Amino acid sequence: MIYLFYGQDAERRLKERRAFVERQTKKYPGLTIFRFSADDYSPARLEETLVGQTLFGQPLVVILDHLLTVESRLISANLPTMV
């Protein structure tokens, strides 16, 4: 399942995300949380995290923080070669 927290009110968005993680932690005591930010994101690391999980494995939350920022940087850096 995918949950998306978005909006211009960063404080509210963060509050909702924290509440979600807290609820999931209570529901699944063995929950594993991975966080990827724009600064430390790599597609290979994300794939490794997701593929390494089995269907009936430990519950998992993956937080992707400001991931579109990474995509914007990649596009900006490669724009001259795309033209």
C-alpha cells in the first residue's frame, strides 16, 4: 500500500506523516522504517530495500523525503544532453 503526504503546509504534512508512522509502529511492533531524502537517495539502494522484502516478511515503511527534488536536479544536470 502507498500513502502519499503532500501539500504546501510542510508543518501539517510532517505532523500527519509522524502520526501515520506512530500508528503503524503500534500496529506492527516489528516495523522497519527506511528513510530516503533528496540528499542520500539512490535508485539502487531503494530497489535493494524494496526487493529484499518478502510477501510475508517484516512490515516495512519507506519514507521518500523530497524525492522530486532529486528528479529535478537530474533533469537540470542532463538538460543540455537532452536537447
